[in-house]
Amino acid sequence: MAIRTGIFSATRLQKLALGSSVLFALTAIGVLVAWASHSPAWAGIASGSPATSGLVVILAALALWLAVTVLLWLTARALQVAQERIAHRERLYALLSQCNQSIVHISERLPLFERICEIAVTLGKFRMAWIGEVDRKTQLVRPMAHAGIDAGLFERVKFSVRDEPEGRLTPGTAIREKRSVVSNDMRHDPRMLPLVEEAMKRDFCSAAAFPIHSEKDVIGCFVLYSDEVGFFDEEEVKLLEEMASDISFALQQMEHGAQRRRAEGERNRIAAEMQMILDGVPAMIFYKDRQHRIMRANATLLRTLGKAEEEVIGKSDEEIGSPYYEIYARDEDQIAETGEPKLGCIEPLATSGGVRWLQTDKVPLRDANGNITGFIGLAMDITERRLAEENLRAREADFRASFFSSAVGQVQADPVTGRYLRVNPKFCEITGYTEEELLGMTFHQLTHPDDRTNDSEAHQRMVRGEITEINRQKRYQRKDGTAVWVSICASLIRDDVGRPLRTLAVVQDITERHKAEAARETAEAKYRGLVEQSLVGIYIIQDDRYVYANPTFAQIMGYTAEELTAGKVLDFVFEEDRALVAENIRRRMEGEVDFVRYGLRMVRKDGSVVHIEVHGSRSEYEGRPAILGSLLDLTERKKIETQLLQSHKMEAIGQLAGGIAHDFNNLLTAITGNTKLALEDLPADSPVREHLAEVSKAGLRAVDLVRRILTFSRQQPQERKLMHLQPIVEEALQLLRASLPTTIEIRSTFVPDAPVVRADATQVHQVIMNLGANAGHAMSGRGVLELRQAMIDVDTDLARTSPELRVGRYVRLTVSDSGCGMDRATVARVFDPFFTTKSQGEGTGLGLSVVHGIMKAHDGAITVYSEPGKGTAFHLYFPAAEGAIPEVTVPATPPPRGHGERLLYVDDEEPLVYLTAQVLGRLGYEVTGFTEAEAALKAFLAEPDRFDVVITDLSMPRLSGRDLAARILKVRPKVPVILATGYIRPQDTESARSLGIRDLILKPNTVEDLGHTLHRIFAERQGGEERQNIQHPTPNTQHPMA
């Protein structure tokens, strides 16, 4: 701790040193005198003793030296103190200077406080400096910035502004009393008691606090701590007060700047809001100067002009390209001249989207002296309103024209009094009164007396708002006293608050129609009889119920008419079709359509489904909206259509099979034919012959497979012939085996020497395939499918089990499975058309129906037995027939040899051309082969007489065999032409006959068979007989290659 002497000035120290020296000298002299006056020696001195005189001199000299020494010490100390004060002043002036510089350069409060505290410690050599702010809520001084030795001071000591111990410290006192407060000896100052302990830890000896002012009050303080006792003298306090004043001024300036910025921000915000408001209003707002330049424009105007702001601001209407600038300038010059606003100007405005019409208000803008400096304008786009007004005038004109030229009566009346306000000529014609007479009457007076009560009640209900319009028929009493029937449609025009203003009515003379309705009612009884006897179902629907159903409708549905009218419409509709029916009823009832025609399914009383076609229209029944309709039972037609679709499908399968047969048979012919040639050329002991024989056998099996496919898929007129069922069934089972999973076992049992039946092989195939497929579905891919043949003598009891069975002898085929079986209800409907137990998309419900039809067509019958979980068995009864199956003999003799006849052979398969040329060449014929029909035709046309016979394939690209034969026969009609095909359709046979083709042979056929055909043709020519040998092949006339 330093005890500072600098509390006195240097001048005072010098005066004190001089006075002290003089006083010391005088005191020494006085002491000597006193001593001398009491000492004997003094007498000696006085008497002039030399010894005594010397002692006195020495003592006087010593006193003088002491006085001089003290004077010199005091003078030196005074100089040292003066130098220290100068140094203190310099630091404070530097502190004040740096503080002012910081105030100039730092514009934010907290950084300024931190900088000032830092300067006070570094330049002012204070132990600590801090600036605090008053928290008015807690009444504490909250430190904002500090520097120096704080070491947790503010956590240990709370500085208050209240009159309490913590509030009597220098900060609280300075703020509370709004003056500078100094404590030059903190340790002994009772005011500093709450801070003494912490001050001693930090070597604080002196403290000073200076209030910081805002414009209105003290907001804080600047606090300094020094390690010297008595540091703050009067002059230093004045300097530091000046520094606090500068800080206060800086804060005030900052506040002024903040207020200015807030004011500017508020002005900008208000300006932005005003601009947003101006831009948001639908009106166009602008400001022009006296030179007619647009200085401001809101977004609505810019958007209407279709221009950007920079294209408009600062430019006149002429400069922005407006063709109407002279109109605008004339109005603005008039405002400038008169000083009066110009309101309601109707002006055109050229925009990027065309000309718009504006209603503009323009007012003068004046400066503080009242001089007009520009114009403010507000314009509303009235283009649509202008068009609406024009349309309104046009409609008014149209209304007048329509009103006075209308073919029906039109009137306008007072809704309160009922007095006519306007009538048209047609109304005058209806009533027989003139316009002048009617305008003095009320509609009540004109109404027939018998209808006035009801008419008045209806009008009052409309006035009260219970109804919006009146639609009724009544009678007027004409001027001549006669009654006229009219149809009136009346409504009200109301004002904005709902008060009735005008009654409008359209009146039509329906006297003749009323007479016709009476006649119609008379005729209705007659027509009802026709409806009751109609062959189609007729019904009336009202409120989603049948209110009428004729007997035919009831018969179709299996209900009585009373039962139909007791239930709702949708109750009789198949569930999946109910939405469709409901929608069609709604559309007609709501007037969307007048007439509909559609198909649906309905459910009969016995639960069966019937297909219906509905024709319905909107009508009225007993004065209320209703639906009148008729319906047709399409169940049989649907059945026939589906059978026709199935027939088309089978025909498509047949065509596909024909295509397969064509390509496959060509391969088989080449394989089997070349195999035969190879066998002929090999020696009998060649080991290769065994291999070729196996090839030949495989080819024959392939031929047989193709034959079975063609047999099953052949489309031709049904032809029932005598046949044994076993080979047909076995053939069908072979095809069925390929279509069923291998996990299903197929068993078959046949009776030897079973009688023949008269049947169609294709249909028998279809029956077996259908029943087998159903069985596979029922077994879900695993089980036993068994087919048993038996001889049955049907007696009377057995015949009663099926309406198609007759007493007699039958061949019975039983097709049974080990599947899931059927319940009794399913068995009862299993032969119904469209009934199926399969999922959607897996069946049509026609399979068993078709099987039933086939068996019935064969004069046979089909029965079924099934139980759930025990499988199903179908029994097919074919009537046994009398007679024997005609045998077909196949010539086994080798074909005769030719004699060099020239043959033209055409086939698009080169292996067949090669094979035929080789075989027929060995038979003595000269063969010219072609693989392209066009090349063959060209060769024939070049030398028509060169060839004795033409053999051509039927199906060839670009030019078919049929077309080739036609063009050849056109040039040389008598030349024999043979067509070869792997699949002969009925239309192929008819086409061949019409063209005059000699023979139509089936592939695959042996070339040797072709040799027999050629021999026959040439033999007929030699005998002078030429005939066609064309017939449709049957399974019994197709001979595979040997």
C-alpha cells in the first residue's frame, strides 16, 4: 500500500520547508540563549572567554546546517510530488483523449464500454474499471463491461441503488444521488464496509464512481479503483467527471441514432405498407408531374399496361406508346388551369391485351405554397361493366322484342295487389281484352270463379317464400264470358332484402290440349288392355318400387304382380348389377337422360338368373315423376350368342390346327418319304435299315398325333355316323392326358363287343374333354379320373330318372372323379346356362349346358350324382344303333408306273419338291419342280402345252395354290390340276369344285398314293372321261404314310 503525500501542492511544500528551517534555526538560538541564561558558561561567554565563545559558534553553525538540510530535503520532496502529479495528469489526459477517440469510432454501446474500461486500466493505471447499468426491476447495478483485477468480484458483491449497505457503496450512491462519489481511503471509510474484504484481496485503496446520464435520468455509472490512498483529488475528479460526461453524451447520441434508425425503419415500413396497399387495390393509381410524366404507378396499373416499372416511370403517355396521350394531357391541363379535380372521366387505355375502358378520377397535387405540382389519378377498369351494360341494353331490347312478339302470353303484375303492369299481345288474344283494359284489372278478376281460391292460395305461398314458383293449370274467364284453359308458370322478382317487387308469368292457351288429354284418358283404358296382353314385360317405377307390372313381367320373374309391387326394384336385381340399375334410375329421374337401353341380370323367384334387356324412359304416373319401361327376356338369346362365340372359338382353333398341320405335315412328308427312299436304296442286310425303320415309326406316330388334333378341332357340319365309342373316347383321353397334371391318374374300362352308336365324333370328343377338364378342376390337380363303358337296358323305373331317357338299350359312359363334389343345390342347377362354380374369369357357365345339349341332340341323356367330399359321376347314355360300320379298303398294290408324262410340281417346301421329284421320277414320270408359285406360273405361261398335270400345294406365300390353279386353268382349262393340303376345310372343297380342280388330296399322304391318283387321271383321259374326285375327308378316309 502506498500513502500518498501528493495531497499537498508543490508550492505549499516549498513554503512549509522554508518556514520549518527558519523555525528550527530560531528554536536552536532560543535554546542556546536559554541555556546561556542559566549556565555559568554563559557568563564566560558574555565576559568574553575565548573557549566559551568558540562553543557558541560551533553550536550556532550546527543549528544552521540542520536548518539548511531540512530545507533541502523538503524542497526535493516537493519537486518529486510535483513530477508525480504531472504524470498523473498526463495519464488522465491520455485516458480522456483515448476515451473520446473510442466514442468517435465505436458506435455500439457494449464495445464502447469494454474499450473505455480497457483504456482506464492500461493508460490510467487503475486496478480495475467497470461500467454498470441500473436494472430498474431488481434495483441492482448490473455490470455491462469491466477490465483489470476483478477475480469474481461481481459474484461476491451485489451493487444496489437502494438506501442499504450495498447501496451506499460508491456506485449506488453516485446513481441514487446523481453525482460523483469518491472514497480515498476505502479501508477506513465506513461506507465501504461491504466491499472492504474484497478490496483488500485486490489491493483496492481508493474508489470513485461517476454517474452516466441519459437525456432524462441516470442510467448507470463509471467506477474506478486505485491502489493508492488519496488518489482522487479535486482536479482528477473533474477530469473523470468530464470523461463520464463524454460517455453520457456518446450514449445519448447512440440513442438518438437508434431512434433515428427506428424512425427511418418505421417510415420505410409505412412506405412499404402503403406501396403494398396501393399495389394490392384493384384500382390503378398513379402520380404525374406537370409535364405529364408518370412519376409513380402502382402494380395494378403496370399489370394492366403489361409493362415493367422501368418502362413507365419518368415517361409520358406518349413516350410509353399510348395512342390516347392527347386525351389524358387535355384533362390534366384543364385541372392545372382550373385547379379543380376531374372526376368520372371515361377513358380508353391501350394495353398489351387490347383496349380497356377506365373510369378515372384526377385531382391536383399542391406544394406547401398551394402551387400545383402534379396530378394524382385513380382509375377503375370498367371494361366488363361497360360490356355488361351493353349486354343489358341488348337483352332489354331482346326482352322487349321477345315479350311483344312471343307466341305465349307474358305478363308482369304487382305481387301485392295483383294488378297487371305489363301484358303482351298474345295475352290479350288469349283473354279477349285490350291492353288498356287489362292494365286496370287484377289476375284475380280474370281467373274463373271456380279457380280463384286455389289460385290465391298458391300466390300467397309464393309471396311468403314457401315455394319459388307456380306451375299449374287453371281457367280464365274471357271477355266474351267463355272459359279458356291456360297453363301458368309464375315466379317472383325480389329486392336485396327479399321483398317481392314484381310477379312474372308465362301463360299458354292449353284449351285444345286439355280436350286432347280428356280424349287420352278415354283411350287409356283401351291401351291398358294392350299392355296387359303384351308379349314383353312392362312396368312403372316410382320411389324405387314397381307400382305396376304387367302379367308378362310377372311370368318372366316367376312372381305374381302383387309380389313384384310389394318389394323394392333392387331386391329383384342380381347383386353385381344393382349399382348399374340404381344409376340408370337416378339419371332418368333427375332428367339427365330421357331414355335408356341396357342389359342386366335379374333373379327369379326360384333363384335362377334371367338376362334382361331394359328399355325405359322418364314419365309421369298419377301426376308424379316415374319411369315407364319394357323388358325382354334374353336368356335364350344369350345362350345362343355364347354358343356362337364358342363355335367361333373352335373355328379359330381349327384354323390354327390347319396352319400347324400344313407346316408339320410338310416336315413329316419329307422325313417319312426320304426314309422310305433310303430304305429302298439300302441292301437288305444293311445295319442302317433298323435305324431308319425307327425313324419311320416315329414319323407315323407324329402323323397320327396330327390326325387326332385335326379330328378334335375340325369345323364341319355335324354328321352322325355309325361308330364304336371306344376308339373315339381313347383318342380324346390321349389329348386329355396332355392337358391334365401328371398327378391326376386316368383310368378307362371298356366293354368288348359293345354295340355301335350313331354319333358325331367331334361332339363326342367335346363331351369327354369338357367333363375331363371339369373333373381336373374339381380335383385341384390331384386324384383319379375314371371312365367306364357299360351296356345298359333302361327300364321304366330308370327312364323316370331323366326326361330324356326312353326305355331301350344304351351304351353308357360314366366319367367320375375323386374331387370335392357338389351339394344338392348345385347339382340341381349344374346344367343351367351361365351357372358356374368357378371363379370370375375361369368359366362361362356353358360347359355342362353344351354337354347337355349334345347328349340331347344324340337322342341320349346325361345324369349326375355327387356329394360334397365324395366326388362326382356323370352318366352319358348313347342309344345303341343297329347296323355295321362300312369298311374302308386301302389299296395295298404298288402304284402303276408312268410313261414319261410331264408333271409340274409346286410346293414352298424345298424338301418336298426334292422328295416328290425323286419318287415320281422312279415311277417313270418327268417332274419339273418349283418352290415359288410365281416362277412355276411363269414357266407354265411360257409353255402351256409342256405339262400334262399340275400338282400344287394349297397354302403358299404371295401366290396361293388356289390362285395359281385359277390362273393356270384360265390359260389351259383342260389341264388336270391336283391341290395338296394338310388340312381341308369345307370352303376349300367348294372352292376347288368351282375352279374345276380335278383332285384335292390330304397331306401327309404317300407319294405312292399320288402315283395312284396320277394313274387314275391319265387312265380317265385315255378313256375320254374326265371328272372331279373331290370330297371332304373324314377320319376314316385319312390314310397316313406307310
